[in-house]
Amino acid sequence: MKTNVAGLVEPGRWRLWAGAGLFAVAFIWSAQGVEASLPRLIEGLPLLARIVALMLVPDWSWAGRSLSGMVVSVQVALLGTTIGMLLAFPLAFLASRNISPHAASSYLGKQVLNLIRTFPEIILAVFFVAAYGPSALAGMMAIGLHSTGSLGKLYAEVVETIDPGPLEALRAAGANRAKVFWYAVMPQVLPEFLALSLYRFEINARAATVLGLVGAGGIGTIMVQALQFRRWEIVGMALIVIIVVVTLIDTASAALRRRLV
Amino acid sequence: MGIGASPRVVWEGLPSFYKLMGDLFPPNWTVLPALVQPAVQTLQMALVGTTQGALLSVPLILLASRNVTRQAWLYYGARGILNLLRTVPELLYAAILVAAVGIGPFAGILALTVFSVAIIAKLTSESLEAIDPGPMEALEAAGANRLKMVRYAVVPQVLPAYLSYTLFVFEINVRVSFVLGLVGAGGIGQLLLTALNLFRYQSATVIILVTLAAVITIDAISVRVRQAIV
């Protein structure tokens, strides 16, 4: 073992280099596999710069349509988050170790939540679009289902960290299960549930703009059409609306979350 | 107003949804061998995108840290750019880049790169601002220049955070890379889109299962590696 002047053990240098070497090999192998190369990247830069320049001169006559598209996206996010909250609520208690009626139901609940969460939103959206036709409704359902999985898991973690004291006190006083749940569990979990849901809403607002790309309504629909015809000035307008609205939502939601927890 | 959603509309669509779910089974496993190469290529896209992002984020990390960059306009400029880049979702970048450079993995890698830069630089610069100022002050007092200060006082302190955030982003990028193809940006998602457009649902099932398997595997590996580093 090598020690430095201060007599401290030096971290294994050769391990660091071996790791770096291994990584370099993986990178080069990958870069060849996807035919990505630095020259190609540099070659493409002028084109990208031209397109960015075109987007920076947005077509303001599309501001109104972009904004109403974004309103639909936000509505999709809002409805999807609400559906997720409602479905995640019972599932989270079922999945939590301490509240679930049985160890088996806790295990089952966790697995169901994990399974739901694994499906990327956009794949869910593709299926809902196939079943319900291209519409904001399909987007809402995709976001709702995915949020059920992700919120359920987070809710369950909150439930598992609650203080058992108030529950025991109420039980000792002879309260029934409903009373224990209402007076000892709910006050402990509700603020955190709401904070997590707000955070999920921020994520969903972004997701809703994207789902339109596969036909799930909102501003993504405008984006897809503008991109199809390379109308960069409309793309630029839609992007500005997305950036402004998403930033506003993030800021408002973060302020609310700070008050909650 | 509203998006026209109601329990009734959802209810009325359920039969066609059930039918679609039925069409997905049984999975057409014969396509599996043909998916290995695209799946590997998809992981390669994530690896290249994340690496490029990690490398390009280095100057931005330094610029967006108040204790390294003392020129206010540079610092706020870098912060502003990072916040702006972070607002746009990866798939939106991908869709825009597909229109710009054409369908295929190149657009996808570019999208992953841009997004990785934004996240890695944002998170790492926050860690950098929280480092112990002692070593930097000591080096400055000893007359070291900026470059030496970064090399000997900053790098050793933020390297673990930087690597850990890069891995975290890699995990996100793997998830995203498998669906990038749905907007035309290469990888296995493009096969999924084709299968769905041609109503080859039983083949689509296998592609989705491969995607889920890949996501679960990478999650498990990433958790282990991150535990080893931090």
C-alpha cells in the first residue's frame, strides 16, 4: 500500500487507470457501433447553428396557437397527475410494510408498482393513441398510469417512515381502524404526499409536451407539424412557450413545496 | 374548455384497448435474435451521448460555480444557459434534431449529449459550490494560478460527485435511448415504431419486453456501481 507525505493511504492509482482504460475501449467501440464521430459532429455544427439562428426569430403570429396548445398539455399533466394520485393512494398503503394487512400484500403491491413504473410513458402513450385515437385523452391516460407507479412507490416510502407512536396511542385508547388511519396516519403522510405530487406534476408538464409527438395532443402536435415542414420559426415559437410555461410551473411548484414540508 | 376527457369516454374506449392488448399476445419470439444488434446499438448510443455530455459539461461546471468563476456575468450566463437547456425534455430535443440532421442514431446521440451536459453541469456545479474552501485558499495564498487551483483543490473534491452524477444521467439516458426511436432518433425504438405502424403487434411485444429487461438490468447495475463509488 502506498502512502503519501502525510502518511495517508493513497487510493489505488492503477485501479483508476484500469477503469479509465476500460471505459475508453467501451466508448470507442460504441462510437464505431453507432457511426458517431467527432468529424461528423464538427461537420454538422454549421447546420445546427443555422437552425438555431432560424429558431431565434420566432413567428409571433403562432404565439396564440402555441399557448393554447400548451394549455392543453398542462391540462393533460394536471388530469394525469390527479389520476395518478388517486390510484397511487390505495396502492401505496397496500405496498407499505407497516400498514399493509399482510406481508404478502405488501410484496404484491410493491411488485405491481414496480411493473407499472417500468413502462416508459411514451410507450404507454403510443398504445393509448392506438386504442383511443390521437387525442389529449390518450396522453392523460399514459401520464395517469405512469404516475400511479412512480407516485405509488414514493408514497409507500413515506408511509413506511411514519412515527408509530400516534397509531399505538389511538389503538390503546380503543379507536377503530378507520379512526387510527384518519387521525394518526393521514396527518403524517398528507403534506409529503402533496409535495411529491407537485413534483410529479412538474415532471408531467414536461412529459405532456413530449407525448404530443406521438399523437397524444397538446403543444407536441403543433411541434410535430412544424418540424415536418421544417418551419423553424414556428418551432422556435413553440419552444419559447414551452420554456416559459415550464419554468413558471417549476418556480410556482417549488415555492408551494417549500411551504408544505 | 378542457380536453374532453370523461369517465364515459374512457369507458367507451376500453373494448378497443382490450382488443389491442389481446393482439399483443402471444409474443412473436422469432424476432428476438434480430433485436440483439439494435439493442446493443441503443446502449452504445446512451454510452456515447453520456460520455460526450460529461466531457462537454466540464467547462460549464467551472463557469457555473460561484467559487471558481468570479466574473458575475460569466457565472449568471452559464447558470442561465443550464436552466434553459434543462427545461426542454430529451425527446423534444431528439424530435428537433431528427428534423435538423435526419432520421437515425446521430440525432439521438446529439439529443442525449445536450441533455446530459445540462444535468451533469447543473448538479456537479452545485456540489462544487459546496466544497471545502480551505484547499483553494491555501493554494491561492501560496501563489498558485487558477488552473493549478482547479487541478489540486477542486478536482479531487468534486470528482466523486461528477462521476456519480454521470452514472445517474447514464441510467436516465439508457431509459430514454430505448424510446428515442419513437420520434425517429435511432435505436430499438425505431423498430418498435415500424412494428406498430405495420400492425405487427406480436413483434412489438417482444421489442417492449426487451426494452423493459434492459431498463431493469441497467437500473440494478447502476445502483451497485453508484454504491461502490460513493
